[in-house]
Amino acid sequence: MTALAAILAALIPRSLRETQSAKDHATWAGNVVRGVFIWIFLVGLVGLPYWIVLIPPHDLLLGNELRRQLAHSPALWFTFGSLAASHFWKAFRMGYDTMPDKELKQRVRWDLYLLLLRALAMFMMAAHGLYFILVPLMALLLSYLEIWPERALGAVFGDPSRLWEYDPGDPTSRRRRR
């Protein structure tokens, strides 16, 4: 979820700059407020697969034991904070702000589709009561997605080297999926 939030945060400055006309010039504070609002909206909308993943372990996540561990363990907060910071650092270092449009579409779709596959896999494992082997299954799945991302993307979304071509608004650019 933090990786998705980081990618969206890295895309917001470019989108604000490209959609703002000369006559609609807003102040720096206005752009920040608009950017934060758009970012929260997009994280809520695009992050729906991740929110859905949290439905099966609902009782576990809202239990007293988890609250107690979170309240008394600064190591958990440090771990989450360092993971979130590394996701934001990586997203802003990717250079989404300066990439050409074709490369930007390819890279963002590649990254977001991989995150979507992870969310769907987590949901499938959690929804079917596979809690007892969730960690080894996730380790295998995430290893596969990191080692062979083009295979995973190709199996679900078609040719991963041509993700930039598909534009849902243009009927001439539709491509056939495998």
C-alpha cells in the first residue's frame, strides 16, 4: 500500500503542472492543498484491491493483541516507517516527473500492475483461510514477481514491453490479449 501511495505521490506534481493552464495559475499553497486532496482520493480509489485484502483478517487486525503490540513496540513503528520511507524514496528517485510520456506510461503501468497482482494474490490467499502458510506463500509469490516480473505481467496483461500502447479512450489502440 505504501508503494502505491509513493508512486501516486511522485506522479501528482507532474499532473498538477501539466493540467494547469496559464490563466488558472494557483499559488504554491493552493497547489499543495489540491495535490494532497488528489493524492488521498487516488490512494483510496486505486488502493481498493489493498483495502479489500484487509477484509478477511478483519478480526485479527482489530484485535486487542495487535493494539497492545502496536502501543508497546517502537520497533514495529520504526519498521513500518522505514519501509514507507524507502518506498517514497524509490518512487521519487525513479524520475516520474521528468520521463517522456511513452516511458512514463510504460513504467507506471508496469509498477502499478505488479502491485495490483500482489494485492490480488494476497486477497486470494487470505480469503481462502491460508493464514497458516501465508508467509511462505507470499515469500514465493513476491520472489517470483521480483525475479520474473515480465512473465507475471505477460500472463495477465499481455506483452509487458507494450504496456504503454494501450489507451482505453482510443478504440484504434486496443490490443488483443493472450
